Amino acid sequence: MKKIFAVFALATLIVSCGEKKEEKKEGFEVTRTKEEPKAVEAEGVPVDLNNKGVGPIKAIAFGEVINTEMAAKGEEKFKAICTACHMADQRMIGPALAGVYDRRSPEWVMNMIMNPDGMIKEDPIAKALLKEYNNAIMLNQNLGEDEARSIAEYLRTL
């Protein structure tokens, strides 16, 4: 009986003193934290309301009141082609667009929408944005002036 008790005690001791093993799960784990958007000045991209950009738009005047019909068309187009890279209040592949007219002139915005290739080649702000956003080039969507104007009107609502 003493042998059985001794074997049982020894087995209990070995099991209780063994190293605890952690199970490793296959795959990976992602921990996300919400990052506040940086101030434009902190990004190193200057605010310039006088720069009209490079492209066909030389002057544009927004009305006092937002044209809701035009903005609705712009929102539809924006959701179809812009949301892959832009959100209103958060950086993505491209900058957040809420308050864009506090940082850029309406002409600059329209020229960037219609002529991103020329803007990236020649405009200093577009070049700075390209650098800030890891050389993610805004693709030319070949939009006409009316389509670009409707998107510009929608951006006023953000």
C-alpha cells in the first residue's frame, strides 16, 4: 500500500511541477486602435487657399447656399469612385476630405479631381500630398467638368 501511495504522490508531484505550456493558435492577431487624424500642419502639407492648381479650372464661385440636387449627384459619384481611398473624417490611402475647402481652393480641388496626373507632376501641394501618403497616386477617373463640379459641391456638405 505504501508503494502505491508513493507512486501516486510522485506522479502528482511530477504533474504539478511541470512547465505550463501555452497553446499557440495558428494565424495572426491584429490589435487596432483608433488614431486621431493629424492636423494638416503636422503632416507637413501646407494650407494654401490661393493655389488654384494645374488644370482646366481657372475660377469657380460657390453659391451662398449648397445646391442639394448637385450635391446628391456628387455624393453618388463620390461613393462610386472615391470611397476606396477617401473618407470624410479619417485618413485612408488619401486624405480625409471634411473641411477640404479650409485647406484648398475650390479650383485646386476641381483640378485635382479632373487632372490628378498633371497636378502630381507640377503642383507643389499635390507633390507634398503624394509624399505624405506614401506615393499613393490618385488615379485619373476621366471625369468631366460637370461630374467634378457635383463632387466638389458634395464635398461642401462634409
